[in-house]
Amino acid sequence: MIGAWWRPRGIAVRVALLSFLVTAVAVGVIAIGVLGVAQATFNRLMLEAGQSAATAHEMFDQSVVPVFLVAAAIAAVASLLLASLLALRLAGPLDDIAGAARRVAGGEYQARVQRSGPDELTSLADSFNQMAESLQQQERMRREFIVNAAHELSTPLTNLQGYLEALRDGVIAPSAQQFQSLHEEVDRLVRLSQSLNTLAEDNGSNTAKTLETIDLVPIVRAAVELARPSFEGKAIRVQVVLPDRLAVRAGSDQLAQVLANLLQNASRYTPEGGLVTLAAEARRSDVLVSVTNSGQAIPQQDLPHVFERFYRVEKSRDRARGGAGIGLAIVKQLVEGIGGRVGAESDARGTRFWFSLPA
């Protein structure tokens, strides 16, 4: 208990005490040299000069010892002051970072620290600020996703509730058309649930086990045919540019889902009467697939984030425009799970999403 009581707390106190201890050791070594070796040499020289041993000893004590003691005291005070200044310079930024870390842990993600102190401390401050910025961005996306997902769920659930209450109260008569509407709303809920499950899964290890060499061309054509009704509903022209065969190392199910998500995204954001082009080509070490659509460009500040989870360029909650912000995140997860890459480009001429796969 006694040892724990007097043990110094805080880096400033410890640095100051350590520096003072180093100074004390240095003064002790010098004292041994001056008061021991130097005194013996001084006495020997004085004896050789004809002075008695008592006189030599008295002269040394009156001349050298006081000067040495004053110099040692000055050195100790100066060392303690300099050590305290150094310790405070080190402890100040660390205390700031510790306080900011506590605020971030309490949910105050906008907390930042100033860059001060030695290079190591400024590097630590930069790393902390980068971490806090990332946490703040993740929290913002999480909140946006909760709002968007709640809206996506509430619309079909409200429709289902209205239909079922009307059927229960006899307001509307059961018909094939009513059951078809109910089925469409349930299907939307099922698709949203499946998308969330896909996004939550770690596909890296599972996808690696299903990789095989397959022909990409028929998978692309099948995906276009499945998406054709959504394009025809908006009079969107679809152009497909494919070679006869494209061999890739991938999983057919993952590719089908990637293409379906990209085509659905193109259908949502292409204006009526617009054009969607799906192209694929073989390169030296991979195969490049791109989906290009006409229409409004994606703002440049949003473009680097379009593949992030829960990120939505369309901030309104219009189902026809926005979606839940997870389709492109699924594309990125699936493509990177099979060793590929994804990207996006957008300007006044249109928007192009692409992904590459190992050949």
C-alpha cells in the first residue's frame, strides 16, 4: 500500500523525476571525481610545493568545495526546471488526446485535437483525428440508413395493412388483382431483407470456395433479359456490346447478383427514353464489364462514396429514385470477394459503373 501511495502518477511527474534522478547521478559521479580524485591530486601538488597536508586540505575546502556545491545546486535546479518544461510539453498534447478520446467514446464524434508537440505526438494527433472523422462518417451513414430503411419498410407495410384491413372489413372484395398487389408488396420486403442479409455476410471465404472458370457472356445476356421489363416500362433503349466468349474466374450466382444490381441502378436513374449500354471486354489479365447510362451526373463530392454501405446520392426518400443505398455496396462486396475491383465515373455525358474480374 505504501509503495502504491508514493508511486508517481502522470507522465509529466515521471519525466521530471527521471530527469532529476539522472542529474543527481551525474552530480554524484562528478562529486566523486572532484572531492575524491581531484582533492588527492591537489594535496599532492601542494605538498610538492612545500605546503603542509593540513594547509592543503584547508585551501581545497575553502576554494573548490563551495564552488562545486553552488554549481551542483544550480545544475539540479536547472535540470528540474527543464525537465518540468519538457514533461509538460509532452503531457499536454497527450492529455488533450485522452480527453478527446473520452468524448468520442461518449458519442461526441466531432471531437478533434490540435497538432502540437514533437513529430511523434503530431502524428498521433493526425491518426486520432482521422479515426474520429471515420467514426463520425460511419455514424452519419448509419443514421441515414436507419431513416431510409425505415421508409423502405414502412411503405409496403402500410400498403399491406391497408389492404388487409379493407379485406377484413369487407370494404373491398377479394380478387386476383388484390392478391397480386399484396404479393408485390411482400416481394419488396423479401428483396430488402435478402439485400440486408447479403450485406451483413462475410462473403470472402464462402465465395472463394465457389470460384470456377465460366463464360461471362450468357450470364450477362440473361441478366439483361431479366431487367428488360423495367427498361421497357420507361422506354429505355438497351445496347449490349459483347464478344462471343469471355472466360472469367468467378461464381455464377455472385455475377448474376452483381449484374442485376447494376442494371437495376441504371434503370432507376436513367430518364425515360434514355440509353443504357452494357459492355464487356477482355484485357491482358482481367475482364472489364461496364454499365453506362444517360442522365444526370453524380456530383463529384458523392462519386468517391457511391460504393460505401448505406450511402445514398439521392438524399430524398423517393423510392423511385433513392432505394435503400445498399445495392452498390453489395456489388463492391461481391466483386472484391472474388478478387475483382469496382469503380464509377460520371460527367454530363452520363454515368459509368464498371467492375473487373480475373481472366
